[in-house]
Amino acid sequence: MPKPTIDIPLDEAEEKARPAQEQKASRIDIPLDEDGKRAEPLDITMAELEFVNRHHEEYKAPRAGTGGPLMQYILQTPLSKADLAPLQAGDTVLLSGVVYTARDAAHARMMELLDQGKPLPFPIEGAAIYYVGPTPERPGCAIGAAGPTTSGRMDAYTPRLLDLGLACMIGKGKRSEAVKQSVVQNGAVYLAAIGGAGALMANSVQSCEVIAWPDLGCEAVRRLVVRDFPLTVLLDAHGGDLYQSGPAAYLAARENRT
């Protein structure tokens, strides 16, 4: 007996507009178990996922503090200040291109290189750094689970890198006041990856190469090539902070409903 599914029809025009290699059926079939829960991981393209997000009104909300709609941006690394200027806290981003991984151990070594007047292991101008220590990849996969680590571990090193041209940081959790001020001063952004969803994030990674300090194991610096990496703006270049504006907007929305 076939497994029950939820059929989500795709807009015909959107389906025809997608590249042929990304076109699937005219609906998304989500397998369900006997209890009505999702039985298998979703295997859908980003175009299909975008369709679902656009057609579920309950997930649409105004930008916190502005009243304007949340926006989604498609960005390609390396990133310029002009690329990042339109972003506001709460907006979503689909990021493609080269992203470098580095956690606290790698950041400490980068500071040592800078102190010695030596070059960093990758070009920092316009770069995006993902705070992640991926698990070993399975056969046929570019990378293992690749969920973000807590970004606060990198706070002591971040302003120096931002001053050198670092454009984008990807992680989870709040940042220090020094980091927030440096983000604004340098026209950079801090983006959130989905915590606890390392396998989902790994789906966007097309290739992975260790480029520095392999002795650090999972914390070695890696060069990732990503496509449509799903992210949310936590800190924008104008001082917006989703950790502040998000809860305030939620409480205001609750008051308006009562």
C-alpha cells in the first residue's frame, strides 16, 4: 500500500520557469507515517521550498520595528557593502558561492598569523565565515552534518577580521556589543543558520576542501562551495538586531490581537 502524502500543487508558471534539471512532479509529495507525521526526509528543490514558504501566510510577518514586509535576498560571495546594505534584521538570504569555515581554534591561529604579519589562509575581503565543525561525510556526500556552533566563542576575534574586510558571519546566538558595533562600522552582516538542522544545512554544500590546519580535525579551515544556503539576518549593517526586535515585535503582535 502506498504511503499517504500531502500534495502541495506547484504554480504552473513557476514550474515552467525552473531549469529542466530541477523540475520534478507538479506537486510535492511529503510521505507520512500512520500517525500523520513526516516519515522520510524531504527531498525537494529550493524552488519548491520557496513556493511552500510563499503560500503559507502564517509565516509571513512584517519587519520588526518597521512595519514593512520581510524580504528574501539571493546573494553570491564575495560580498560587497552594496550587496549587504539592503538587508535588515529578520530578512532571509539564499547564499551561494564560496564560504569558509572557522571556529574558535582556527580563529586563534588566524590572530597569530596576523600578529606575525603573515597572510590568512583565505582572502578575507568580502568573505563569509561559517562557524561550523562538520561531522565526517558519508559516501557520496560533500560534507557531513554542518549545523552552526555558538558564535559568541568568536567574539574576541571578530572585530579585527571585520576591520580587515570580513563581510559576513554565519552562526547562531547573540553577539557582544563590540561585535555589533563593528558590524555597523564595517557595513557587514551576521546571519543565522538553522541550529539543530545540520543535515539540512549540508544539503546546500556542493563541495568541501580542507585548506588550513588539518590537525584541528573538524575545526580545520574548510573551503565550501554552497548553493542556496538558507539563512536569516540577525545583525544588519544599520544596527538592527533580531534578538532585540524579534521578541518586541512578537509581544506587540500579541497585544494587537487581544
